[in-house]
Amino acid sequence: MTILSVDDLSISFGGLAALSGVSMSVDEGTIFSIIGPNGAGKTTIFNCITGIYRPSQGSIRFQSIEMVGKKPYQAAKCGIARTFQNIELFSHLSTMDNLLLGRHIHMKTGVFSGAFVPGWASKAAREECLHRERVERIIEFLELEASRDIPVGALPYGTRKLVELGRALAVEPKLLLLDEPTAGMNQEEKRDMMFWIRDIRDDFQITILMVEHDMNLVMDVSDEVMALNFGIKLVQGRPSDVQKHPEVLEAYLGKD
């Protein structure tokens, strides 16, 4: 069953085409990777899916919902979460507090109602306990217990990448967009991330759409791969087939 369908997607910046008629489909329960050299348009696709950019042409349908024209918070409410190339966390807040921010779209009580509406204060307290329990499960899953109460600005880079991943999981998405999840990580951290990506798909039943430059990771975890170059789709298929495709070898992997 297709969970995400992108059809004839195009967008330009200052007359330069970032994407030109790109189409792809992602099946539910799979790990789908997008590869390509810098400037190929990979992150631009993510920004279109999540409502940061509005394409000039094309359709993006997530579970039969048209996403073009929706704002980022609306994409999150539909069940799409993402991480970023550059870590986007609140450095002065703890790991716990950063992850709780991912629960915001699920919160039903506000400051005003919790303070002034009779009976809502206890309801707000119960709701906060529920959200903290959900976050604690994610902290345990990602082995972040030692970092729970530490401001993320004081954490090592690899740990901060995990905190950002945890915040995305806290949204409880159906589709998780990972933008270069292993960038800047050492080999051990990359190996751990590979296992977590698989476990997120298998244990949380989340479909994953990933942009990644580490071809070993892409080939190890992906069910399907699409290659881009200069905003144009080169090929989509099984990892082994894409890896051997002549245009991919020339444009991305290098050609002997």
C-alpha cells in the first residue's frame, strides 16, 4: 500500500530549477532512501513534503491527503515528522524538555484552561504524566537515560543527533523523514543508527523516508532507493540495481 505519492514535482529558486518533474511513491512499512550529490534537490523534496516550500507544480499525497499548500504544523498533525541536516534543538533545554516539545501537537490542555477552568488542572497534570511516560519510552529506546536532564547544548554531537531523532519520534508519526541522520557521526555511531532506523520501522511501525550520503548505510537498510541529479530523477528501484545504474555511477558514486 502506497503511503506517500509524489507526482510531477517542480520548484525553482531565482530561475534555477531545484526539482524538475520528480515523481516517486513510497510503500507503507518500508525504508525509502533518496541519494544524489550536493544540490541534487534531496532536502528540497523534504521541504516540499513538510510544507516549508510550496512547489510551483505537482502533487504530494500522503495517505490520500493532498499536502501541497499545508503548513509544517499541519503536516505534523497529519502524521509526518522529520529531522534536519543541521540540528534544530533548543540548546538550553534538557533532553527531556526537547523531546516533550514533540508532544505539543498531542496536548489538549493549555496554560489558561489548566489555571482557570475548574477540574482542568488535574486533567492537565494527568496529561503531562502521560506525555512524560511516552517520552521516557523513547529515551529508553535510544539509550539516552544518562542525558535525560542535561541541556542538549552540553551534549556530544552524536548524542544531540539522537535527541533530535527522539523528538521526531515523540510526534508519533506515520512517516518519518530523516535528513542525513548520520552526518558528522563516527563509525560506531553510524552503526548504531543503522540498527535504530531498522528498529523504528519494525518496532514503531513507522515508514521511513531518508536522505543520506553514506552509501553503505543506504545499501544496508533501504528497501528502495531513488537517485537524483540536478533536480532530475535518474532512477528508482532496489538498492543493488540503483547502485549499478550507469547514470548513478557517473553522477554520484564516481565513474572509473
